Amino acid sequence: MTLALFDFDGTVTTHDSFREFLLFCFGAPAFLWRMLPVSPWLLAFAARIIDNQAAKQRVTQAFLKGMRREEFDAFAERFVTEKLNRMIRPAAIEKMRWHVSQKHRVILVSASFTDYLKFWCSQHGIELIATRLEEIDGVLTGNFATANCWGPEKVRRIKEIVDLASCDKIYAYGDSRGDREMLELASEKGYRVF
């Protein structure tokens, strides 16, 4: 089996999809208003006082806590159709389609949320490993149901569903520090190639 692993934000996309998703859902004025209380956490992350999971968790709580699942899914499907597909790097999607045409196992491995990326992956016939949001009784809590799928967590999650020893060849594509461990799995590494 040949395996192809793709990071999403900054690799397949031109920029961060989560920020764009929040802007799409809430609009610029509400986005800025909700970002004010979490800005100290973002500054702490920038200063490396807290990790990216803690900062991202605060942002997620500020925006998504209390949102009903059906409302979120409606936004997510519209976001993929109306916005996300315009953020995709042509060279990245071309490479992804090539892997699919070669019958390689293609997995998108992202710190962004399964909850909207699943719609995009379904359009392209590829698998997905990503951070999942927690919900209780059809309402988002603002917490993560899994660890943030970043850095070493990407490798841990890949190993949960793939027997790497069965792979004849592994391709991996990424663009940041959060992809380093995943890239180390690969025999063919693509760092910022798109």
C-alpha cells in the first residue's frame, strides 16, 4: 500500500481555515467582538507561555459553546461550498487527485475540526483525521472531544488507523512545525512544495 498524508491549513489551503470559518459564521464585527476576551490567551500563545491547544480551546469556547449541531453543520456545508473551495492551492489539489488516481490511500491530517472538514473530504473522496468537537445532546460544548491534532498527536492518530509497516511508500506534505513528526514518517517528504 502507498500512503499519502496531507496537512490542510497552509499546505492545501492558502491560509488558516478555522479563522475563515469563524468569520463566515459570525461576520467581521461579531468575530472581532468575540476575539477581544481571548486576546490575552492568543498573546500568551505567541509568547510561548501556553501551547496551541490551550489557546485554540479558548477561541473555540468563545465562538462555539452552546451552538446546536444542526446549526453548525449548516454553516459548515455552506462554508465548504461558498468559501473553502476558493482557498485551495491548485497545485495541492492536483497532487491530491494524482494520489487518488494512483489508488493510494489518501488521508488529510489536520488540527482543524473534523466537523467542517468532513464535508470537504467527502467531496474529494479522501479520509480524514482531525480534531473533533465535543457535543452533548446535540449542542457543542466548546471543548475538544480529542486532543488537538498537531505535532506528535498527528502521528499517534495516524497509527491508530494505519499499519505503517504495511506501507510500501509514504508521502507526506506539510508546511509548519506542527507537521514535523508526520513528515518524519515519510519516505517522500513535501515541505512547503505547493
